[in-house]
Amino acid sequence: MRAVRLALCQYGVTAPRDYDAYAAKLEALVAEGSAGGAELLVLPEYACMETAAFCPGTGDAPAELAAVCALQPRLMALYAGLARRHRIWLLPGSLPFGSPPGPVHNRAPLIDPQGRAVFQDKRIMTRFEAERWGVAPGAPPRVFDTPWGRTGIAICYDVEFPTLVRAQVEQGAWLILVPSCTDSLHGFNRVRLCARARALENQCFVAIAPTVGRAPALATLDENHGYAAIFGPVDRGFPEDGVIARGTLDRPAWVFADLDPARLDAVRENGAVRNFRDWPTSFPSEPA
């Protein structure tokens, strides 16, 4: 394992006029992140849904979902080309995979510099996904081998469930990426606070990348709140609040950080506490 320079996108949502405008936006964003020296770039959950702005059915949530599902092969080709041209690892957020009214999954690709992709599904659906879209739970948490070691992905709501992230950490993930999309500060703060908790209890790094801004014409991405941040253990050798880096609320930007797994090894062994090691495998019975 080795250190990695990470770039998290506070993705300013817009309503692109056509596919070429969307592709140009992504090209400029990835070029900016790559110019900052990042090896790994992370965009938010459902950032691709802004492409519904130039598809039939804009303003109707189910129609927007169907339109972006139909665009998915073209979007994946775009993202793979960006990773190859800029020679970076790219997590372009998450995309809906499927053909409504058939099963649809919310799936995050992790694309290497050769354009090859591996995928993490969202496991637990929000009410909007389940009730408005009928998005189905996907495959269990997994981890991915990268040049800097094993990495996990917990898509937005999934980070609110400790055992999902714990399963990835127990498989060797020291970095958990959390692409998110929240339309209120309540939602953003749930993701933010739970990401901090996962970093604390597992003595790992957890990084969130949100959508920000407003696109009133879109039913899916009409309002978005948050900031990108990287959290680590709250112990020796780390900031007193565990915040490695963070952006400014609701302002489009890249947030960069250099992350070294050796720092985690040190705190897991010599920290004031050993949360990672002391994770309970069983719970005592209640006293009679």
C-alpha cells in the first residue's frame, strides 16, 4: 500500500443544453482535478442525472430516470475515455443501470487509467429511490484493488449503516469513497456525520463528494446541498476533530488531500484507543 492524492468534486449541478455541452463540462472538470495532481477523482452520486435536462420528460422524475438509463452506455464510454486521456482513476459518481419498468440499480463505477471499470451497487435505497423510482437493492459491499491498496465505495445512504462499511474495512479497505446527493441540509448532515463516525470506529479514511446548487427544471436534481470532506481517526497524529480537509458549503470546487495508509497503521497500533481492533464480535446478554 502507498499514499494517494485524492480529489473530491463539489459538483455544481446545471442543466446542459445537449450531450456535447455535458461532455465538455466533464472534460473541463476532470482536467482541473488532474491538474491538481490527483490520481483518484471522485464525483457525486447521480451527478449524471443532469443529462435529463436535454432528454424527453424533463421535470418528471420517472421519465428522467428512464432517459438517463437509456444514456448509460454512452455515459460509461465518456467516463472511460476521460480516465484514459487524463491517466487517472475516476469514480464518476453513480449511474442508474437498467430499463424501467424493469429492475434498476444505482451503481458506481471505479474506472482505471486504461478505461476498465469495476462496480459497487448501492445496497440500501432512500424513500425517493424506492417509492418514486423503484430502484432495487444491489450487490453486497465489495472492495477494489488499486495501486494504493484496497478501496471501498459506500454510495450516499449506505454510509449510514455501520456494518456495510465494516464489511469493506474487514476486507482490507483503508479508504472509503462516498459519492452523495442530498437535497437538504438534513440529508447532507446525516451523510457527513455518519461518514465521520465510520472513520472513527474503523480508524480509516472516509471521503464524501456531494452535488451542490440548484437546477429547478430537473425533478431529480432541483436542489442540492453539501460540501466535500475527508475524515480520519480522532486520535494521535490526526486533527483533533478528525477532519482532514473540507470544502465550502454549496460552492462548486475540488477538494484535495494526500492520504497515507501508514498513518492508519500507526494509530491502530499506538493510538489512545484501538477502535478498529476492539469492534465487538458479540454482545453481552442483558443482566437478569
